[in-house]
Amino acid sequence: MRLSVIYDIMEVNYRDLQQALGGLRFESCILLETNQDLQRNNKELQNKNKILQTKSDELQMRIDELLTKVDEIPTTIDELPTKVDELLTTSDELRTKVDELLTTSDELLTNVDEIPTTIDELLTKVDELLTTSDGLPTKVDELLTTSDGLPTKVDELLTTSDELLKKKDKLKPIIKYPKLFAKHALPYQCFEAVEKEKAEKTDKRERLLLPQEDVCPKAPKVSLWRKFKDFCKRHLRKKSKPESSTRQMTSEADPPPGCSYMNLDGWLQHLT
């Protein structure tokens, strides 16, 4: 009897213990879940703490900036009177400019009032010009009549200029060589030959001699200067007539046809 009772009591206690263990397990699970929740909350709180820390740092920086600005406020207060004075001076300048603009506007109004008078003066001047232009046709006719005689005067001037040029050509050798002209009365072509001799600087007689192959066998071997001197002595003496001299020159100086001696004495034919 006693063992069965004890056994029953032990079974009851075992069941109670099992129930107690089940309750404890349940409570442990709950505690584990709560612990996990607390850990999550802790992490969130840490993150929030970091955010708050950054915000606190920003606030501290702003506080420092505000403090610096507060320190600068007295200096700005001291500068305010000067700025006010500057604004007053600029306002005074603006007033003066406005006054100047008003005066210029008054002058413009006076000029606008004067415009009709100037227009009237212009109209009167135009009328005067029209009256003076009535006499222009008569003046134009007078100019045309005077211009009709201009071609004849121009022709007269041209003829006189041609005559003067001819006289100049005749007087040219006299002006250059007055003594020689008075002595021999040479024509103008002879003086051209003399000038040509001076330009070429043919002082030596050997340069003036023609080569042997160009000289005609009938022609004498003498220099051009000697021929020129002989020509002046024979045919161009003082007060000699040009007709007789040209006749003698053409009769004596003409070489036979086809002779190369013509090249040497061609200036004699040019003189005639």
C-alpha cells in the first residue's frame, strides 16, 4: 500500500515537474525573444544616438557662427553711421541730377517752341532761292554763247604752239653752240652728229674706222671725224647757200649703188 501511494505521489510530482519545466521553457523562449527585441532596440538607439550626435555638432557649429556674428555686431553698428552718410550724399547727388534733368527738359520745351519759327525761316529762304533760280536760264544762255567761240580760240592756240615748237627747234642749235653756228651756219642735223660724237666719246681715230670687210674698195680709209671736217670745210662755209651745199653734197657723197660705203656716209644723205 505504501509503495503504490508513494509511486502515485511521485507520478504526480513528476507531472508537476514536467509542467513546471514546460512553463520554464516557455518563459525562456519569451525571454529570448525579448532579449532579441532589446538588442534590436539597442541598435536603433545607437543609430539614433549617432544622428543626434551629428545634429548636436551642427548645432554647435551654428552656435559658434552666431557667437562670431554677435561679436561682429558692434563693429557693424559703428559702421552704420558712415553708410547712412554715404546714402545721404548719394541721395543729394540724385536730387541735383533730377534738377539738371528738369532744367534740360525746360530747355527742350523752349527749343520745341522755337522750331515753328525756324520752319518759317526755311520757307522764306526756299522762296528766295526760287526767285534767284528764275535768272539762271539767262546766265546759262550767256555761257553757251561764250562757249561757242572757244573751239576757234583753241585752234588758234594750237597753231601758235606748233609755230613756237618749230621756232624752238630752230633756235636750239644756236643756243647750244652760238659761236659754231655763227661761224659755219650749220644745219640742225650737223649738231646732232656732233652731240652723238661727244656721247660716244670717240676720241681715238681707230675706233671710228670701219672694219676692212665693210669698206668699199673705192672708198678711202679715213675716219668719220675727218670726213666730217672735210665736209664742213668744203660745203659749209660762212654765208653759204643751203641749195648749193646740198647739191654738191649729193653729187659728191653718193656712192655707187650696192656699195657698203653707204653705211659710213649715210648721215650725208640724211642732211639733204
